[in-house]
Amino acid sequence: MRDLRAFAFGAIAIGVLAYAGMAALAVATLAAGRSLAVGLGPLVFVAVEREASAGVMTFGSGLAAVAIVGGLANVASARLIRRRAGRRSDGVE
Amino acid sequence: MIATSDCVELPSGVSLTSDRLADTVRGCSWPLNDSGSFILRRAGSPLDAVARELAEAHDLPPDVARFDVLRFIWTLNSLALVNIVPSGHRLRRLADWLGLTLRLAPTGALPTPITRRRRLDTGSMVRGVVSTLRASGFRVLAIATASTLVLLPPTMIVGGPGRVGALAVGLGVGTAIGVGLHEAGHAAMLRGVPSALVVRGRRTFLLHAPLAPARRSLVAVSGPAAAVAAGMALVLLGAAHAEPSVVVLGLPLAAHSLSLTVLGGDGRAACGI
């Protein structure tokens, strides 16, 4: 259950961050009147295409892959911290 | 930094009985020796006057008494159990701080920041949010100004002419709003729990009574979630209208999502660590 929580929070966190970053890049590209394609091999993060009167932004499966990697990294880090530090309760947020 | 001309006050939620210092937010109390009670009973008086009285009462050398008083107050302040009431003009204090910073520079250290604790009204969700935003208002303004100034040089490199100011202000304001929303999000879930907002150096956090594990996780998640929700709303709005400035405003808020990972204290609490 703890691992599931760590995975979910990690995936959401990295997914949100990646989406926001790519959206900023795409909007800036659109505003500049250019085209753009960001990807890694078959994984596309974002693509911006200019058409006659408007631009089109497409967010690809690369964002989902990054989110999954973020979730797994968070699980691994949580396990490592638990093993080293144990439980801590300081009542501080 | 604490000067001997400063005074101390007990923050709301901290009380002094004959021989104990009690904190209703933490739900704890600590015994005090004669000297500790002597110093805290004189809250409101300048620390140098308190040190003189302590030296006379306990037949101590003045330097030893002053060192003891300052060390005691310093320790309590770092635990958010006393607030420092600074004396003198702000500019004078800034000059003193700069002087101390320069003297410490060869050691690579900075003056230890003062802790400030403010009461929060968590009687209802709305009161919690409003009192947190009110308590952190000055802090938010300071962060917005400092972030804008810090971000100005890098945005000069990436931004085009005319956009530099807007980009830096957008990121700076977004950073500051994020801090306010983050803490307000925590406070919203602390209904009925004694809490206080604590500011120490660049850190802002909520101090609250111990909670059951499930509620602790909920409180931990609610802070980053509030900032991220607002950030994503701005990013989506900016993307829908192809408006870069709105997306830029949302980026620092969306970055609070990192607090959900084990990199942040909230994420560790949410993950049950």
C-alpha cells in the first residue's frame, strides 16, 4: 500500500511537472509562430504544428512514460529512505 | 540575529506557569529552572536589562549573564517558543545584518535567521485559509519581490526585448502565490487542530498538534495539491488561449508537485515515512 501511494504521488508529481513544462514550451512556440516536435525515439512529448490560420498542440505518450518513471523513482527513493531513517513524526508540514 | 536591545514575547499558544513553559499547539510543556522563569517573566523588557537583572539577582559577571540570556532566548526562538520583538529602525537592523554577514563571510556562514510564529484560526476551513493567507501576506510579498529580482537576469537571456519584465514578474508572483496557497491548503485540512504559521529564514511551515496517520497524510497532501491545482488551471487556461504569460504564472505553482515526492517533507509524510 505504501509503495502504491509512493508510486501514485511520484507519477502525478512528475507527470504534472512534465505536462506544465511542455505546455509552456508549446505555447511559447505557438506565440513565436514556429513549429516544434520534442521526443525521444518513438516517444513524443509534445508537437506543435502550424496550419493555415491556427496552431495545433499535441501531447504524446512520452509524458505518460515520464510519469511512470517518476513514480518508480519515488517508490525506490521511499524504500531507501525508510530503510535508512525509519519513521519520523515531527508534526511539521 | 538577536540584539541585546530586542525584547521577547510569548506567541499565542505558548504560556508560562510558575515553573513550566506550555505549548498548546504541540500539546507539550517543559520544566523551567529559576533562571529560565526569571528571564521569561520579564518578556517585554529589553534583553540587556534582563541580563543586568539576572546578573544582580544571581551574582553573575555581566558578560556571562548576557551570554546566558541570549543563548536561552536563541534556543527558545529556534523552537518557535518565543518571538523576538526587534528594536530600532528596519534600515538600522538591515545595516547590522549586513555587517554581521560580512564578518561571517570568511567562515562561509550566514547569520542564523530569526523564527517568527503567528497564530492561526482553524475553527473552520475558511477561517484556516484566511488566517493563513493573512499571516503569510508579508512573506508572500517579500517572496514575490525577491523572486522577481533574482529571476530578472536569467529571463534577460531567454526572454525577448519587452518580455523580460513580464516573464520575471510572472515567475516571481507565481512563486509567491504558490507559497501562500501551499500553506493555506494545509490549514484548510487542519480544522479544529491547534496550529501556527512559522517563518524561519527562507522556510515557511505550519506547526500543528500531532495527528492520526491518515489525517496527517491528508494534511500533507492538501498543501501541494492546492498550489498544483491552481497552477494547472493557469497552465490549461494559458494553453487554451495560447497565452504564454498565463502559462508562466502557473509554472511555479505546478512545480509544487515536487513536494508530493519524497524530495519534500510533505511527500514523505504522504508516503507514510
